[in-house]
Amino acid sequence: MDFQDLCREKKIITLCMPPHSSHLLQPLNVACFSPLKRLYGDEVSALARSRIHHINKETFLPAFKAAFSKAFTAENVRAGFRGAGLVPHNPEVVLSKLDVRLRTLTPLKPSNVAWELKTLRIAYEVEE
């Protein structure tokens, strides 16, 4: 309740994402972090070609900074939000990525089989 009250006070609208959809609906995952992973790999490969085979603080930071600068550009961030359908808001893009199928549930037909509940007393009754 405290969380909900804080959100209401700060005018934050909370959303619940469908399961297994964050990779589609979080724009920076798609547009920035995925390229960052590839670009950092390229930087490490370049270090290996320069016969640097151990990544320590002195080699990690420059390689990561170069990859980060290429991946986190204003255009990539904008493209991520646009591609996810969040800005400008385009619900059709969002829904098309989720593979949502709306359907009406039909009630189950009553079965002709009568089930009897009983408690098992000894192990061999399980096999009957």
C-alpha cells in the first residue's frame, strides 16, 4: 500500500507487463544494451588482436567507455522508444509484439462421470 500511495502522490502510473515481454517492452534493452554487448565484444576482440589477453581495470574501462559511447546515443535511445511503440504511443505496435490472442472462454460442459472424494488409508489403495 505504501508503494501505491507513493506512486499516486508522485503521479506515477504503474503498469503490469505480461510475462516474458520485458525484452520487447523495455526500449533500452532492444536499442542500447544489445548493441552495447556486441560493441564491447568487438572492443575485447581488438584488445586480443593487440595481444592483450587479460582484462583488468585499466583495459576494461577504456574498452567499455568506447562501446558505451557508440551504443548509448540519443538516436539509439529514441529509436528504442519508437521501436517499442512507446513514443509516440502506438498501442498497435506494442500489441503486435506480444502475440496476444483475445478469446472468449467457453464454460466447461458438465461431465457424466461422478467423482467420489475419499482419503487413502494405506499405500496399496493408490494402485486400485
